[in-house]
Amino acid sequence: MANHILLVDSSTPARMLTSSLLKAHHYEVTVCRTLSEAAPKVRGFPPDVVIAALRDRAPGELMAELQERLIVARDEQAPLVLFLDPEATPQRRLDALSAGARDVIATPLADLLFLARLRGVLREAHGLREVERRQSAAASFGFAESTSPFLAASSVALVTTEDAAHTGFAQLAATFGSRFKRLTLEQALAGERGEASRDVFVLDCANTAARQMLSALPDLRARDHSRHAAILVMHPSDDCDAAITALTSGASDLVGADALGDELVHRVQSLIRRKSDADDLRRNTESSMRLAATDPLTGLYNRRYADRYLSDVIENSNVTSEPFAVMMADIDHFKSVNDTYGHAAGDVILRTIASRISDNLRSIDLVARFGGEEFLVVMPGTDAERAGPAANRLRARICDDPIILEDGREITVTVSVGVTVGGARRLSAPQAAQSVLPPLRAEGAVADKLLGLADGALYCAKAAGRNRVEVALTPV
């Protein structure tokens, strides 16, 4: 996960408390009293997130200075900005969001809520970097990835009780018209027959059914019709526990019950834009790169693209210290399957397993066909603690259900998986500014070592009886 944070606060005690909290949770923090002091410190070493205290300044004024000093650019790849505000009134929040801030957090900080919101913003920053990485990989093939325009036809569902009436609900209805619908919790969980999936769900957890709504949030996040939707949770403004529960249960964003209607509409529209970016990432440039970078049988990326992508992930890790997992999965006894059922059946098996792997990974993960019956998975932001269980879940999902061949016969296929984890020492600010790594030389050597480790672990899994996962954790 991205972890370089710029903290700007004119109050020495508050600055020390916030930086201590961030450093205690292993974030790399550049701490400054003023923006004039911050600008040269982050030049060549841009932060992933900017946290700035408003104090007595207007949000628009502070955002303008961030841009004038080139700390925050006027483009989609700029660092996300969080404002700390001792007032944090509904109007100040709206002013900050309208000026371009990602969010406003009231001070003094509620530590657990602050950290939970920061993690969500960092995940968003990571997603933006992932889009940039994929665009870079596409450019290396001579293609350009297009970004989808704002989806004017996006649909919104308000999940609430019949008698709930926040002023913002009427503004949502007026803004989205026929694309807005009010649902009960049961209707939201069941899905709407004959209608396209909703892009944003607004969960009204500020009313008497708040506890029931929050407990159902993980269920809504897991349903097929809503798993890729953005979810905005409205919570009681003074209930930190409800806000933390919402964020840890799958909420995309939060809004307090004291919010003005304009803030509610702004947050929904922002979620629609972010969902559009996530959808673009998940589709992963299928149209522009299919011929040059994908395997025609499975539709997965081919080895040429995977090599380039893995090198980019390693280069990013050299700067951010972000861990990443590399998995090699191989179909067990595939030759005997081909000999018994024929090569047409083998093609069905390859396509089915490719689909099961892709469907059970995140949109930011890369899946490639690396050889005849061998698949490569690269999972950014995944450390050693998560890599093994993730591989085991993937292995189980592949072999749990039989594969149905074209003639109706069923066959159960298993895979063996080898896993390793990469991650580099983070460069200091001066090193990051001065270091220019050769495109594939240093990263290529590390990639070869990682692939060798994963392949060796895969061999051990085969030797130990197949249909299992082996992990090699030799540091790279």
C-alpha cells in the first residue's frame, strides 16, 4: 500500500501528535509547519496523500496554495488531499470537497476513525497509481488506454426505511431523476429483476434501523449485483464506532447525518467517477491491447505483457516498499487429461480455469497465461501473511466445482500453486529524486529471481502430492 504522507500543520503539539500516530502505524511521513517549507521537501518525491490542517484558513484558499506551490497538481494523478479541521461544520466540509479535497476530518482526531479513513484514501491512491502503471505498460506496446467519460447515466439506490426523510434524499432524487430509486434493505440485498446493477448504494444508517443496516453491509458488498458498486454510508455524526464499522465492512465512503444535501450529492457524484475508473481498470483495456498482449485462447494477458507488468511492479516497490505476491499455478496431470478427453476438452479446461482465477481476484491483480497449462498471478499490496491464504482460496475455488465439457461430461481438475513475495527497501527522498533505474535491467534480474522462487515452490507442491500450495519466502 502507498505510504508516503505529507503532513502540514502550523500547530506544533498537533503536528507532533498526528505524526507520531502515523509513524506508529508504519507510514513514512514528511512533516512540515508551512506549505512553503513543504514544497522543496517533496519535490522529486511526491506524497501519496497530503494531510493539511485548515486552522483559520478557508478550504479553497489552502487548496489554491497547494496547487500554486506544485504540491498538488491539477490532474487525476495528483496526491489526494485530506483536510484536518477543528470546526468541520457541514458548510466547511462542502467548501473543502468543492475545492478538490478528498475529505475533511474533524479534530481533535478520533484515532481509529482517522486511521480507517486514511486507509481507504490510500487504497484509492493505490488504484490511481495502478491505472497509471497499466497505461505505461500499454504505451510500451504502442497503445494508448482511453479513460471512460463521466457516466451521466449512472444509477443510484437509496437504501432506507419508508419514513426516513433527510433533506439530501430529495436532492438526490432531483439530481438523478429516473435513475434514482428508493429501496428497502431486503430489496437491495435481493437485487432488482430486469434492471441493470446500481452504480451507487446510499445506506441510511442514521435512522432507527442503523444497526441492521450496518450488519448487512458485508452481505451487500458480497452479492453479485452489488459487489462492484460504490457504497456510501450515512451514519450518526457523533457515532465514531458506526463510522469505523462501516469502513471496515466495505463502505466506499462516509457521510455524516448532519451533511447538507449538496454534500451528499457531491459525494455520490465523486463515487460515480471513482467507480468509472475502477470499471476501466477491471476491464483492463480489453479492446486496445487484446491482440498484442493477450492469449487468444483464455483471454488472459500473455507472457510478454506479464514480464513488462512485473518489472513495473518491482520498480514501484523500489520506491514505495509496497509488498507484492507472485504465484505460479499449474494444472495437475494436464497431459493425461488431454490424452483421455482430447485437446478440445483441454481448451475448455484452460478457458474455465482462467475464468475462475480472474473472477476470484481483485481488479488490480494481474493474471497471465505463462505457459501451456501454467498461469502467473501478480498481486500488488499483498504481503507474506496474506499471500498463502489467498493462493489456497484460489486453489480451492478452482477445484471445488467440476468443469463441464462440451459433450456434457464433467471432470474435476486441480492445480498446484507456488508462491513467493517481493518487496524492496524504500529509497530516501534524495535517492528517489536522483535515482534513474534502467527500464528492465535491475527489475528484470529481480523478476527472474522471483519467478524462479515461485516456480521452485510450484515444483515442491507437485512433488508433495499436487493440489496444494507451497510458499517460498526467501527475501528478494
